[in-house]
Amino acid sequence: MPLTMVPLGKEAIVNVCNAKEATKKFLETLGITPGASICVISEMGGNLIVNIKGARVAINRGVAQQLMVEAC
């Protein structure tokens, strides 16, 4: 399921990113890689605030839609 479907406060595991190569590389620098644990903290202005490896990161809703995850 896409990251946008994960309920607030729930943890998920990143499976695959269907975004363009440049976006994938950017997400990798943030630690958002396949197998990484990610938690949606809140939603602000359509963007998602997520916790990844102890850091809070804002992700555009369009990018979050392309991140496929599996709920824990």
C-alpha cells in the first residue's frame, strides 16, 4: 500500500519506491530505503511528517503516494 494510506502513529516497512531515479536518490539520502522502518507522525498542508531513523522529515504527498510500504 502507498505510504499515504498508513494511519497516523503506525509503523511500516518501506518495500519499493516507484518515483523517478533522482527522487529515489534524494529519498535514499534521507534514509528512506527498502527495508527501512518509517512512521507517519502527522499531516501538514497535504505533506506527511514521518519519523525515519530517529529524524523527522516532511515528504510531499505525491512522493509519499509512490512509496510502497507494508504495515507492521
